[in-house]
Amino acid sequence: MNEQSNRQAAGTQQHFAERFGAHPDGVWAAPGRVNLIGEHTDYNEGFVLPFAIPHHASVAVRRTVDGILRVAGRQDVAGHGAVEVDLARLVAADGVRVAAELPGWARYVAGVFWSFGQSSREIGGLTAGYEIVVDSSVPIGAGLSSSAALECAVAVAVDDLANLGYNRRDLVLVCQRAENEFVGAPTGILDQSASLLSEAGHGLFLDCRTRVSRPVPLALAEAGLQILVIDTKVSHAHESGGYGQLRQACETGAQILGVPALRDVGVGELGDAEAVMPGQIFARVKHIVTENQRVLDVVALLEAEPFDAAALGELLTSSHVSMRDDFGNSCPEMDLAVETAVAAGAHGARMTGGGFGGSAIALVKANEADAVRDAVVRAFAEAGHAAPDVFPVLPSAGARRVS
């Protein structure tokens, strides 16, 4: 853990004592993520290459015996105080109905308990009772997976305290189900996998069909490089309609082509695909098929020694062009961030995350990072946009107990 992480954990622990009048049993943390490349390929059973970032959600947790889940945010998120839920009712309930009764941030916490309860394992440890204080340094709505970070922190804490015996890959599915079926966001497994399975200094190459993953060296500092996150301040939410519409378009394309998922379509088959489907559906299909190939190309580059930073940058920018022109999930602020970063000297840049706002990333020489950041900030001011938040990130470790 870095100094910022230590301070956050200590602050979460202190707030727990102030809120609940006792010490927590421990503090657990799970990181947000940057997706280096592989956007919307996860729910198409394709390939992704995310990495965990230093920003993380932390939860201070104490197990009790009264059957009540009590959750409070350290920053009193959205003006809500502690939220209380009867755990026996929660784990046996219709998830959508209960979720509608909770404030947004608390849904992710309660959703993890509900998802655990849907498994066939003994649920006594889930319904004992829990007090939880939540804190997070992952920017909300920035496309850095603040929701998955919170889910994963809660999942590893509950698994530890209730001795549920889940492995990390099973916890990925627990957290995904919480987000899909409880919160109502139709995401794949990318975010939760990055938060739970990442290793420091590496990306996570994940086959979303087989769920097989492996670490891929991402030696940025050694190569004199940085990845800058450009938070455009255009907020997005996975449970909003745009994400679901894109997913439906991909499923329609796969049905027309008679394949289980777009993972099964190669770049060389796109000409035939274009002839049998509506133009917009084909455009969505084209992005997924070419994006899968870009992921494989990036992994091959990173596993070469030394890797070609210019070639990597070209693939990142090509990914953004594909999202902008074919997938339709960019926005003017995002396009400005990418175009300005590249014009200012970045090797490449792209939107990261589900789209319709959020963040871009730029691969830059470390000694040029300030110049790229300043150019982006200046361009946003000249365009009349809200000032972006621009900061570097390094590949970090996955979810863990920190105290």
C-alpha cells in the first residue's frame, strides 16, 4: 500500500469507531481500474486487458449478531446517513425490488450480500449482521469502475469474516451478479476481474469466455512512460440506457451471424457480415471484432522486450476511433481529450470504460506528461468545458485486507 492508501484505511477505521462506537474487525480495499484496451468485448465473450489503479474503495467491517446490515459512507455520500437492511429479508428477496428502496451507493453493498445469498452455499454467515463504513478514492462516474471497486471490497471482507471459502474467480461472478441483477447494470466481468485479480506492475489479459487470465508485464516506468487518466467530468452510469442498447445491438449481430457471441467472428469475416445486417448493427459488430484483434496485438507488443511504445499508442488511438465512429459511445469532450493529447505528443490515447463520458487515457513519455496535461486543460477551457482532472496511474495490486 502507498501512503495515500494507508491514510485512507486509517481514516475509514477511525470513522467506523466514531459512527458505531466500536472498532471494526478489519479494513479491506479493492482498486478501481483502467482498461488499457478491449472495450465492450467482455460481454461479447472476447478479450480484455485492464489493470488496477492505486485509487481504491475501502470498507471497515464488523460482524454482529442482530441480523441487520448497517452501511454508512465516510463522506455521507449523497446526503444519506447509515442505511439499515434486514439481511434475512435481503438474501431471500426479489433483488430488483429491494434495490429500488436503497440510495445508489448502498445498492452495491447490499447487492453483494444478495448475490452471495443466491448461491447454494450456507447463508448463516451472511445473515449474522454487519456494520460497514465505506470510503473511496475512485472518482465516481469517471469510467474507472468505482462501483466494482466497492463491490469487490465488500465481497472479500464478507468472504473473510463469514469464512465462505470463495476463490477470487468465484468472487468475480458474485460481484458481477450483484451489479447485473441487483443494481441493474448489464456489465461483463472486466471490472470485477481487474479489481480482484490484478498484480502490481502488470495488466490482466482475460479471456472472458473461458475466464482464464494471466498477468502481462506493463513496465511503464522502466520504459520512461506514463499513462495519464483524463477525467472529462462528463459523468456516466452503466445502468443508463446507452450501455444496454449497445449490448443489445451486439447480441442482435451475433444472432444474425448465427454465432454464440461476436468473439466467434474474425476480422476477415467482416465483409460477409456487412452484407447481411443493417448498417448500424454492422458498425457495432465491426468495433467488437476489430477490438478483440487489437487486444491480442497489444498483448503481443507488451510481451516483446522491449515493447514498441509508438506501436502501442497507435493501437490505443485506433481503438478510440473505432468507438467514436463505429460503436457510437464517445462524446465531444472525450474526442477533444484524445485529439489534444495526441497532438501534444502522446504516443496514443483512447476512451476507457463504458463510454458516454468518463475518462480517456493517454500513453505519454514521462518527461512530457506535464505538457500533455497542460494542453488538454487548455483545450477544455477554450472549448468552454468543465476543467478535466488529469493524473498519472501505475498498475497496482488487486483487492486485499489492509488492516
